[in-house]
Amino acid sequence: MRLRPPLAGSEHVPLELLAATAQMLADRLAAAAQGGGRSPAERPRLQLAHANDSGPADDSLLRRARCYLRARRLRGLLFPENVFADPAWDMLLDLFACKLEGNRVCISDACMAASVPTTTALRWVNRLEQLGLVERLSDPEDSRRVYVELTETATGRVESWLKATFDGEAAA
């Protein structure tokens, strides 16, 4: 069955597209539950939003960020490996969502969010730090652990992107 993409500017997704996507996801999840031919390190990390104490605007942004991350992971399941790669953006989105949830992210988790080899992800963390988009923070209770978080600049930019993309608001 050939599905048509939603019309540009349309706020509605055709029901048949949702049904086909749901079926493909179910098939992929069933395959993944049986091993799916990938090692645990190669399997995409899916995170679901958790309840938090943030306000309604933050909840809406959090839902959008997590939904978009899940859509990117679904895309990665549906297409051959290495067709799509955008580790910096995956890290930024995950760090944004974790910030809204009030969760601190250690550097190893930030690398996992990128869905690339650790050495590649670490290079991206370094680059994002050089660009002033993330900062590393030492854990005062465990000197071996380093946290990564978005800077205020990056937080504002990701928020602007989410609003422009999902609400049609002009990006600042």
C-alpha cells in the first residue's frame, strides 16, 4: 500500500498513515523483543516521558521533544542502519527533555542518546561544548562521574525549534 504524506501545513495525519506506522512499529518491536539481530548496544534507546512537576508549557514541550525522539528512533528501526545520522541533534533533544524532567544526564547516557559509537558521541559532546551548547559538570559526590547539560542558549534554541516546528511559531 502506497501512503501519501500529509499535505504541507496540514495539522492532521491521515489515519491510514498512522495505522501503517503503528503496524510497522509493532512488527519491529516484536522483532526487537526476539533479539532483532542487533546487540543491546546497537538497539535504539527509547525513553518515555515521566511525570514531573513542570508547568503546562514545559509539559507540552517535553511531550513534543519525546515524541520527536521516538519518531527518530522509529525511523531508525524502519530503514537500514547508517542511513540517517544526526548524533548532535539527538543529544540536544534528549538533554532538553531530561532538563524538563528534572533529570541529570551523565556523559555515558548522553552518548547513548546519540545512537552512535561512544567515541563518535564523545567527539560530538566536545564539539557541542566548544560551541557553548552543552557544559560538563562534575558530580560532587562521585569524582568519576561527569554530567552534561544544555546551556541556557541551547535550551532556548531547542525550545524555539520545537515551538516553530509543532506550533508554527516563528523561531526567534
